[in-house]
Amino acid sequence: MRVVVSKFESGAVLNVDGRIDAVTAPQFRDQLMTLIDSGYTRIIIDCALLAYISSAGLRVLYEAANKLEPHQGRMAICRANADVRRVLEMVDIASEIPIFATQEEAIQGLRYLG
Amino acid sequence: MRLRKKRYRVCGISDDEIMAEELTIELKNALSEVEALQRMLAEFGERHHLLENIVFDVTLALEEVLTNIISYAFDDDGEHKIRIRLSLDEGVLTAEVEDDGRPFDPLRVPAPELSSPLEKRPVGGLGIHLIRGLMDELEYRRVRGRNVLRLKKKAKVS
């Protein structure tokens, strides 16, 4: 798994390439929490290159959303492929973290929510 | 990881279709084995021309089963073997997972309250919820001091 971070306004986009599983989730968690700790309150997880996510990865997403909440922070997910989307829908993650088709829509969505 | 293969030949069908293959993998109780499991399923899927989303679903369900066993089944820190047997028969992929941990029926774990606030949700339960959603049939047995979980998935071929 590889994460490339790009910045926008008060936010960060994490492009996740590869698989978030029980082995790689701790590394994904470190990168995500480091960004939140350094003050980013708008986080977009861009899943265009994400091939797979298991419950270990879902738990990291939930934890990050929880951590952002007291700071009026927001998270969004975009560009998930059909398999990853199916998993996200199975746990109804959208009730906590909105899912968007494109990165632009996610940025717009976070602006509107915030 | 150790591999054992068995192939059964049936007469009268073309060479590709006659293989009803059974594949047994032995994994240790270490999270790093998840990668070996993924490779194994990818190869199994390719060999049997399984659709990618079927391979995805079975890989995910088995990762959840494996990490549950590694996290909760053993009272000691010693090494344990977890055996996974894969077979494909009449369009149904069956995975049987066997461990020598304490008796644990994952099917009796209550479903997580997905609608309740995040902080009130139990940390566990997500994996089992996924396993239930991904597979068509689940069956747990305790056999001679071992947990045996059988998972079935209708496997369309590409």
C-alpha cells in the first residue's frame, strides 16, 4: 500500500494505492492520524487506486472520523471501485463518512458540510 | 505457509474441466499470513477463471476469519496452525477453516449496531458482519477439540 498526500485549503487528500488489510492498516492509520494531529480538519480519502479494504481499514476510517468530530472536522470518501464500494455499503459507512463519485464533488461536499 | 494439492480426475470431460481441485493451506497465527492467503486465493481464482469480485469476496471473508482467529482464539503466545481448505465443486467455492483454539462460534456473535453512534459500537463484530454479507452459506462445528468453520460462495466463472 502507498499513500500520496496532496493539500487543498484546510484539507488533505489521501490517494491510497493498493490494499488496506490487517497488515497495512497500521501504516495507513499512522499517516492519517499524523495529518489530523498536524491540524488538517478536512480529509478526503481518494480510493481510485484502492484495490481492497478489510475491517482493519474500516476501523481506521471510523477512528479518524471520530477523532475529527470534536474539532468540527469532516471526512469524505471518493472514487471507490465497485468491490470497495460494496464493502463500504455493507457497513453503511456513508452514514458517518459521505461518499462521492469524484474528488471535486468531495471537496465541494466538505465545504458545504463545514 | 504449506501447500497440499489434490486433484480428482473424472472421465469423459475435457481436460480443463475435469479438475475438481482441492487446495489446503497451512498458515501460522501471525497477521503477516494475510498476504500469503491473498496470493493463494488470487492464484486459485486465476486457475479456475473465477470472476474477480468472487475472489475479492472470498479473500475478504477469509481475512476476517483469519484475523478473528489470530486475535481471539488462543490463550497462549505460542505458534498455532490454521488450516484452510479450498475446493470448487459444481460452481460452489467452499472454504473450510480449522484451528485448535478455544471453542468459538463466530456465527453467534451479535451483528454490530451499524446505526448506533460510532463511539458506542463494539470494535469487534465488523469482521463477522462482513463475512455474513459476503458469503452465501456459513456453518460452524466443533470437531475433536477444533473449530471448523465452513464458508460457501456461488462462484461464477468469467
